Amino acid sequence: MQGAKNKSRRRFILGGLAVTGALVVGWGVMPPRQRLHASVPLPLSGDSVALNGWVGVAQDGTVTVAVPRSEMGQGVYTALPMLVAEELDVPLSAVRVVQAPIDKIFGNIAMLKDGLPFHPDDTGRLKATVGWIVGKVARELGLIITGGSSSVKDAWEPMREAGATARAMLVAAAATEWSAHAADCRTEAGFVVHADGRRLAYGALAVRAVTAGPGEVRLKTPREFRLIGRPQPRRDTPSKVNGSAIFGIDVRPPGMLYAAVRMSPVIGGTVVRVNSAAALKMPGVLKVVDYAGALPEKSGAGAGVAVIANSYWQARLAALALDITWSDGPLAGLLDAAIYADFAAKLEREDGYAYYTAGDMDAVEGRASGVAKSLQAEYRAPFLAHAAMEPVNCTAQVKDGKVRVWASTQSPGFAVEVAAKVGGVAVKDVELQVTLLGGGFGRRLDVDMIAQAVAIAKQADGHPVQMIWSREDDTTHDVYRPAALARFSATLDAVGNVLGYDNKSASGSISHQFFKRNLGLPAGGPDKTTAEGEFDMQYHIANQRIRHVTVDSAVPLGYWRSVGHSHNAFFKESFIDELAHAAGKDSVTFRRELLRQHPRHVAVLDAAVMKAGVAPAGRAHGVALHQSFGTIVAQVAEVSVEGAEIRVHRVVCAIDCGLAVNPNIIAQQAESGIIFGLSAALFGAVTISGGKVGQSNFHDYPVVRLHQAPAVETIIIASNAHPEGMGEPATPPIAPAVANAVFKLTGKRLRSLPLKL
């Protein structure tokens, strides 16, 4: 049978990975790489001393915490220090954050493990074995990446262990000082306190603690938490309000020059000839440079030239004055229609990769009796740009055999590697300063802008150069969220039970492109991001088949907030609503019946529906439930339709993300994710014509404005389970929730994004 064949192939591929890992002599039985002590020093100031790779303590009691994730508005500069402060027993106000150095202990293990193409309900040995191997590989690779809503999830154990170990060392130092037993000591608010009332501040103990053995290290239980689980204000807010926060575009090293670029208007185009005479005569212009050969394959940054000048505006005006002859290359005829036609043709011809099968779909499809209804539907989603508020930029200096880079990046490790390669130096000769990010959304996982900036700086006679893309550059040279086409078919019996559910989709693969251009790995194998949100649903349907056909994309692809979930949730949750309607059942009741084996999902759904209440006259409630990055989210969108305008007035969002480390940040991320997703649902579309991107700025790539933003009410379900992701999970459900409400109001089923009447 086809389902059995695909399942067998899946086992062969993943089983092969397991065998390969097991054959590495000696490696498989070695203990996992430790994540407490770094091989490079913790960046400390003044009289601070390091107690481990994550934590330092100064004589005045200030605690330095290394944060290995980039702050791009998701709150890691608050949430991650909370983990250390909780276990160390210090107030959050005593903690100073520093960017972690490049070291393997700071690698993101959770993100790589979460990329495995297993169903969340899979508890089998294969999943456990492959997960163990990938975890070991991830520790060895030590990739420092901010993405996949994994920051808190990955840091939950190592950062708490770092805090608890430092605390135990301080207690041991105090016990030695007092000739007492460590068991007679406790800690509170930055002090070690003896049972007889004696107290010593951490600052007074720090130097001795460096050589003190920690003894038994015990992590707190949730009942003992005093900080975790309680709302805390964002630590980065004051600097952003008073303007002192430093983003990539704000750095000002001495002697800095500016660069503006002109890139090929056609994807994959190249420069034939440049006449720079007029530009070089303009005020402040110093040089026109070619950065050819520095860019990774299929990156957003296109071939072109840059103008170096004394100010950005001078550089920008001169770049526009360049007379450039372009070679459009093989993609000059590329059209949206052809891309979707290719998807459709491959869906017809190819079986695709079976990410999940259950029961016997072949038998269901061959059965005529007992089938009351059969449904088919086709959904599509367009390419999307990231459109972060801070446009792409990078500052670089190449001087005396060293490369210095100032960048708002989500991938410090990749940034250092590409800077060394382009700058012609060893990795140890690259100094990277990671700034705040004015929005990332996955765009700054790529390092094409680093390569471009370093290539330009190589020709700037030792001056640091700040390269800034215009909004038009940013929109037309992105690495885009893939376009996708999905087909569904299902059969129901006479009482509305789903007998069979088939879903096959087609799109390009982000991971194939990303890992090839950033790690040089060959493209191949299953890419979970293509089918996530489809194959990993928790609705119990006895007979299922979920497949994906990967189509090589000429358009550069990149990770976009919530990745495959961003469109697959729209496909899946809209079709589930179609099934409910065909079954003659209320959409919430229908979902509850399919979730009988998942009480946590039912609880989230019920919480959102109960809070939403009854829709006012002239409006309708649309419901969507989706799990992504380990977090379950249900949303109820309150929608009205006025002529051809879809208006979202209110969104109720219920969340089960495991233990809520900082409820404030969780609510903020829910609001942010909903607005981000709503912008895509109502407006977002990147079109390709003649190999060119058709959008350029916010006039033709709009986002939700203040007057269009709905009221958002967030419900956080109490839990002591391991924390899961929260940066992205609120984005996927909003598009289907709105579409399902529109169907109630108009009877029209909108199956393409953005939603248009």
C-alpha cells in the first residue's frame, strides 16, 4: 500500500541517521557535551569574577549574565536573566546582561531537535533515538542561533543550572568562611544567611567562591519560584523609550563612512557595466566599489555595486545616479502564474514525501458505501517579505588583518564565519558586536548582508563602513516566505464523522536553501518546515495521509515568523471548518470531538471560546486552533464585513505554552504575533513578474495600521510543564480564524491569502 511504502521510506531515511550515529566509534557512548564552562572567557568588567561560563559576580553584588540569544523585541534580555536570577536568589535589578561569546556551550540545541520531522504524539523508539543523536550533534556544532521560538526552551536547563551552581559555590564559600556546614546556610536577595543570623553578601564571597566546590547542586521546584512565573517589566524598554538603545543602524565607530547599494532588479541578475563618472562628482562621494563574488548562493543580496560616501544620503543619491547595464540572467521571464502552475503539475505527477500516515487511506478512497459526503479543496499562499522596521544594515571594518563587524544578527556564528571568509582572515581574527535588532522575524538568520558589508569595507582603506539598504532594497531583495499550494480531500459518513483525510502540498524548501548557503550542506532529505502545521495536527482522524512535494525555488527563500505554520495553519484550519460545515456541526463542537485524546488542546479551545462570548450583531466569530513550536494556541476573531473590507475588531487568544516564565512577555508576543499574522492575512503578498519583485515599500506591501489593529485579549493557561516557544505561535491561527468568520458572514470560503472579497 502507498501509505505503508511511504512510512517504510521514512523509517529508512531516519533509521539511517540513527545507524550512522551509532557507528561513530566511541562517540555514541560519551556523555553529552557539558554546557556550564566555556572555553573562552566571560566578558566581564571591573572586579567581576566568573563562577562559570554564564555567570559572573562583582564585589558590589552586581551579577553579569551571558545571554546567547539576540534581542529583537521578543524579550530574551528579560526572560533569560530571570532563569539565572531565580536559581541564584538575586533580584532581577542586580543583573547585568552581556552578549555571550562564540562558544559551543551557547549553541541552540532545542531549535535543531525541534526541526526533526516527527509527529508530536510519536512516542516511539525511533524518535527518541534520532532526537538523542541530533541533540548530541547539536552540542558538538554549537550553532548560536536565535529562532524557532526556542530561546527560553533551550535555556531552561543550562541557565538555571548555571545560576544554581553559582549559588552553591557562594554557599560553600560562606560555609568555609564561617567554619559552618553548608546545610545550615540559605540564600536570599544576594546574601548567604546562616541559621544563626550571620549574613555575607555575594560580592564579598565571589573571589573565594571561584575555587569553592559547589557540592550538591539542586534546582528549585516550581513551588519555590519567587521570580519565574510572575510578570516582570521589560528590561530593554527604558533605553528604547529614551533613545539610548543601540541597534545595528545606530553604531558609530570613529572614522565611519557610509555605503548605499544598487542591486540587480532581476533575481539572479548580474552587472555588465557601470558608468560611475556622474556619481563620483557628487558631494561627499569617495568611491564606487564592486562586491561581486562575496555573496552566498540564492541569498537576498543581489549582485551590484556600492557607493561609499561621508553620509548615507550622499551615498544613496550617488547610487541612484549610477549608470548600470544589467544582465538579467535566466530568471527574466519568471512569473507567479508559472510558479503556481509548476506546483499544480508536480502535485499531479508526484507522490511527495509522506510526513504522516495513519490507518488505510487506500481502502477509504476505494470505498463507496457508507460515504455520505466527499470534499475537495485547494488553498494557496503567496511569497512574503519580512518588512522589519529596521532595514537591512551592517557595519564592518577590515584593517591590519582583522575584521570588526557590528550587526543586528540572529546568527552570530554564521556571521563570524562569513566575515572571516570574505575578509580573508581566520575566524579568531573576527570581532563581532551584536546589537539590538529592530525586528528580525527570521530575516536576520541569514548573513548575506554581513558578506556584502565586509566586501565593501575591504575597499574602504581601513575605515569602518556602515552599509544600509533602503526600504525598496529590503523589500525587493529579501529571502521570502515560500509560496505554497495545498490540496485536501476528505470523506464523511452519514453522521458527520471523518472517515479519511488526505492533504498534499507543494512549495520550495527553506531549509535546503538556508543550510546550503550558510553551511555548504547539500540540499536534500525531508524539510519539516514545508509540512509543519499539516502533518503534526492533533485532530484524531483514523485514516490520514499528509504529503509534501518539494519544488526547487528560483526565488530566494528564508525563515519567516512561524515558518511553514504561517500558511499551513491557514490551509488546515480552514479545511477543518469546511468539514464541520459539511458535517452540519458547530465548528467548535466538531473540533472538540476530534480532540478527545488531547485534553490540553480542548482546555485551550474552551478558554478562548468562553472568553469571547457571543458575537455582537453584524459581526461573527471565527475560530482556529493550532499547535506550533510546542505551544497550543486557540484564537477567536471577531470580524465584520463592510462592503469589500474585512475588519477585525477583537481577538481572544488562549495559550498553553507550558510554564509561563514571564506572563508579561507572553502577552506581548501574543499581541505582536497576531498583528504580524493579520498583516499577512489581509494584505501580504509578494508577486514576481519578469523575474522582478513587484512590491517596493509600505504603499504596496502594507501592514496593519493603528486604526486597523484589533483589541487583543490573552489568556495564559496555568501549567508546570517544560516551557515551550512563544515568539511565533500566535501568528499562524489568525488568518484561518478571520477567514472562518468571513464565511459565517458571507457564505464565501476564501481559500487564498491575502483574504480578499
